[in-house]
Amino acid sequence: MWARHRSQILERVAILEGAASAVTAKTLTEAKREAAQAAAHKLAGTLGMFNLNRGTDLARELELAYSSESALATASGTNLASQTSELRIMIESRHAGTESPASSS
């Protein structure tokens, strides 16, 4: 099941990486902010299915950060990039053939 979802998960991480870069460059558009919020929301749920609890926590934090312009005003691009990088490392390091207990029931 992980292998089937992995590419879509990484696409969502890429959206978050682009958004974090845009925050740093002060070029984040409303559309990119909304896309980042949606990607983080979907990641939180998907990573939870695979018992990646830290990933779910990071995705929820990112979802909150991208939830509105006022919430984003308190977030730094560096912090957003760091959280997103941690997500990518976690996802890429997971062995493609590993199934979580949640997916075996």
C-alpha cells in the first residue's frame, strides 16, 4: 500500500517545499498558500494511515501555518523549510515494501 501512495505523498511534499521557498522569497501567492494548506492537510491524514506520527504532527503544523495569511505572518520560511525537509527525509527513508500494522488489517 505504501508504494502505491508514495509518489503522491512526495508530490505533496514538493508543493510544501515550493511554498516554503516562496515564503522565504516573499513571493507566496494566495493560490500557492491554499495549495500548501491542502497538501499539508492531505499529508496529515495519509501519513497517519502509515503510523508516521511525527510526519502527521509536522503536516498538521504546516497546515496550521498555511491556514491564513495572518497565521503565515508568524512563520519563518526557514522554519517551514526545515519542517518540510524533515517530512521528506522521513518519507524517503521509509522502505517501500514496509506495511504498517494499520494497513494489514
